[in-house]
Amino acid sequence: MVEYTYLIVNLPAGTTREVARQIMTEHAEYGGWELHVVRVHRDGRRRIQLRKKIIRQRSTLRSHT
């Protein structure tokens, strides 16, 4: 089963699509985030939900008991 961690980015009304795109691109390129949900409210605010896979590593070392 895949697990994700989420990041919410709230942008104020008046933020252009270009600026919103640039912010999401930076999070994707430098933080490994992917777009999950974008909600644009009637007053122009944007709520962007990004997600990133949680990678769990298992120990490959065995105990010598």
C-alpha cells in the first residue's frame, strides 16, 4: 500500500495563474511533490494540495542471536 504525506499551499486572491504555476513547479522540482488537488474559491483564493510518497526502508541487517 502506498502512503503519502501532504502539503497545503494557500494562495491569496489576486495571485495569477503564472505565479501559482511557478510555485507548484518549484515544489515539484526541488521537493519531489506532485499535484493532488487545486481548489479555486469564488473570491479568487487558491488552495493547492500537494503530495509526496512516503518511502519506508526496511533494515537489511540481521541480528546475530
